[in-house]
Amino acid sequence: MTFATRYGSNGDKVSGRGQIIVQAHGSEVAFPELSYSYPLKLLSPRIVQDGVGVVYMLTYGGGLVGGDSISLSVDVQSSARLVLLSQGSTKVFKSRPGRRAAVTTSSTDAAPTKQQLDVHIADAGGLFLLPDPVTCFRAASYHQVQRFHLVRGASAALLDWYTSGRRAIGEEWVFARYHSTNEVFVDGSRVARDAMLLDGAPLNVRPLPARSLADRMGPYACYATLILYGPLVEEVVRALDVRFQAISVFQVRAPLDVLWSLSPVRGQAGRIVRVAGKTTENVKGWLKDALRGLESVVGVDVYSKAFV
Amino acid sequence: MASDDLESYILLVLSDANLPTGSFVASAGLESHVAHALFYSEGPRDAMKATLAFVRDSVGTYARSALPFARDAQRVVMDFIAQQETEPSKAIDVLMRLDALYESTALNHVVRRASRSQGVALLTLYAKGFTCPPFLAAPMDGEEDTMGMESRERDERVGALIDALKLRVRREDTYGHLPVCWGVLAGALGLSLDRGSHLHLFLHARGVLSAAIRMNALGPYAAQQLLLHGVRPIVDEEAARAAHLTSGIDLSPSGNALEDDERLPASTWPLGEILAARHDLLHSRIFNS
């Protein structure tokens, strides 16, 4: 296990790297590689579930600041199943609290926090990326690119979600920027490129009145994108297909608490699910219920550690 | 590129609301918005403000997510014309790659369906509606001038390119998505790149306004007021902001993913995505999207 701390030129920027290799040996799961560097921390709790490994992705202090950059590479080898979780939402600050306040408040543009994830999944392997949502605080800027390379026969459940900010103190969609791109390749060919860009700066179109990000996102405070692919998520997909088809919308009187959609990806091979909720709890509850079929894939105990 | 006069004339033809492009069956998610009680935000119900807000979010996300494909496709056709190529297969290959990339980016089955039907309609429109009828293309009194010959020869090559693309769509070798086909049409007609993208966004916005009128969400005079005074700055701004973007087909996979991502297409309106994808769930509906 390596443990390194690197400071950038301005003394505040850090870049952390992590690497996970997970293998299945019969019913055992092994991590020939599980390394990380500040501010990223990876922890693998001991669990008793055949063929399934769990890794928590953590950050020191529970958050990331402008200028931080993290890159993680994950290799799920043949027949292994890996569940990637976080512990509480990933908080993105404009600057590290209590440090260099005089410097950081003087600049209006926050340096972005960057996160890169590269995943390879081998035949009969599966990745279940089920973290808590990203919460960007006021003026914070976050950019992530996540790439998933599957072979035919591999599976993935990829969750990417974010909240409107610290609602308890009145922050609603007041971050500077949230930019998230997820790409899925199967046997080298791109089956999905999901890119979401939310710019907090209101676009000034004269003579029109300003339209803020909150105007565009409301009345919802939490959004999720879920990509499902492969044989291990077939049961989940089948159940969602049935639920979605059964919906019939008559004229609604007031916006629903949870709104979701489902679309096939590359023929019928995968699905993309999008969810919006008036609260984070709305979305969390919806996801936990929708993905419950994964209990038979990763085990009831492991599944209970997601969406807590 | 067409001369200014010719370009203005082509713009008149292309902005004809009766152009058979199939856009009259598309509402770009507006119908679903209204059904889900999300058209009006809280406060007094103001149809003009609500429609303009929708146009703004819709044009904004379309410009960032689809316009790069239209621009890149138009460039392909402009290069094909400029390089005097006779064989369209190279250009077709690039267009098909653009089309496939758009298919994997448009992660919404309702949007993809509307995009394909409108895209193919544009190719048909060119083949059936914009090619020169033979009796007008023939040289007068047997006199042949070089200008006429050049333009006829150019039109023939462009016609062959579009026919070849249409054939690939019909064989289901490719999808025929709207932004790609728009770029092809704009290039074939000799519009400049900026004109082409500007007009594409204008037509998108006008389509939303037409849908609002058909749904009785907005009166026809109010729609004209918006089109003249509200839509223009939105279309200008969004077309300008998208000018530096790329679809990404020419990017190397080994490049800096985060840096490249700044110039690549992205959706900017997650709520619009969800509502558009829920269109088919509406109990009663008058549009296809």
C-alpha cells in the first residue's frame, strides 16, 4: 500500500491517485492491488459474501476542495464483483475550510475539483458503483470524467448523482459548476456517452431577465443518472421496464415528488435511468428500492451498506 | 459558399413554416412538461414567460449537446465540395461516425426517435425539393457557360453524396439523426457554418413556439412577439457559445480526458431529459415527442 502526499505549486493543490485490482479465486475475492494517495483513501472492509469485494472511496476531512484532483483506476477481473461505495456524500468546497481564507475569497472563480475514474471489467465480472451523491457547496466547481470499459459478458450498475447544495443553510443550486461525463465502452465500442454540464453563472442574455440554475433545476433538489448493463443487472432491468411501462400520466396538478425516466441504450443491451427528486431522501429511497434486485447479486448484507 | 444574395434567399426558403420536415409532430418535450405541471413555475401564471423560459432551457441544452454534430457534419460536406472530390465514400464514412456518436450521446429514446425521423425528412427534402428540375438546369439555346457547368457539376456531386447517405439510412447502416442531416443540408446548400448553426437553433426555437400554439399554451400573436424579441438574443448567444465546441470524433482517445471534455457536447438540462423521455407515458398526447 502506498501513501504519499503531494502538494502543487500553490501549496493547496493536491492530486491523489488510487488503484484497485480485484480478482476472484473460486468464492474468494482478492485485491492484488489496493493503493491510494492523499487526499484519496480506499478501504476494503472484510465481508463474507462469495465472489464480492467492497471498497469505500473516502477523502480526508470528508471533502474535496478547488484544485484537488483525484484519479482512480479499477480493474475488475474475470468473475469478480466489486461494489464501490462512499461514506456520506462527497462534499466539494470552493476552498479548504479555515485555510487561506484571505486568498481564496478574493478570487471569484474557484479552481475546479477534478476526478477521473477509469474502469475495466472482464468477462462475467461486475462493477456496482453506488456512492452517495456529490454535494457542491456555494461557488464550488466540480468536474469528473468516468470511463467504463466492459467486455461482452461483463456487467455494470453505475450511479452518478448530485444534490443542490447545503439546503439546511439555504444553498440551492448556487455552486459554480458541476460537470460530469460517463462513458461506457463494450468491446472497445462506445455504447453511451452521458455528459451533464451545469453552469451556475446565470447566462446573461439581454434584454431577457436573468435565469438562474435554480430556475432550470427546480423544483427538484437532487438528480441521479444510473446506467445499467450486462447479465448481472438483467433482473433489475426487467423490473424497471415493467414499472416504467405501467406509468400513465394524466394531467398532473402539482409537480411529483419523484420523477424518473428510462431509456434503452444501444438496442436493448443496456438502460439509462434518470431520477429527479424534491429531496435527496426522495431519490435515495427510489434508488434503494429500484436496485433491490442487486441483493441477489452482491448479497443482502453488502447491499444494505449502499443508500444508508 | 453562396453569395450573400443567394444565402439570404436560401434562408427565406428554409425558414418557410410549411417545409415538410416533420417538425410539426415534435414538441421537444413541451407537451410532457405541461402534463407534469412543470410548465409554470410558482407564482402567477404567465404563458409568455413560461414559454420563453422553456425555449431558453431547450435551446441551451440543444446547442451544447447537438449543435457540435451539425457543425462537424456541415464541415464534412463543405470540405467535400471544396476538395472537388467525386467519390463520396470518404465523406459518408465520417458522417456515419458522427451519426453513431450522436446515437450514443442522445441517451433518450424519444429524442432519438424524433431526431431520426426529422433527419431523414431533411435528406428527402433536399433530394426531392431542393435539387434543380432538369428543364431549368439545361443550358439555354445550347449555349454553355463555365459558371453554369461548374455549379451543375457541384450539384451533381452533392446530390450523389446525399443519395448515398439516404441509401445507408434506408438500409439501416446508419441512423440519419437530425443534427447530422441538418449539417449535410446546410453544407449542400452552401450556407456558411455560422449561418447554418444559427438557423438550426432558430428553427428549433420556432418549433417549440409552434407546438405551444397547437397545445393552446400560447396565442399566435404572443408567439410572434416572443419570436421577434425574445428568441433572437437566445439563439444569438447559444450559437456563439457553441462555436468552439466539437463533436469529438477527431479527438484522440489518449488525450487529456478532462481537458477535452470542456469542448465536448453535454446536456445542460437534466429535467428536460427526464420529461422528454416520459413523453410516451402521457395518457393523451398530440405530439410524437
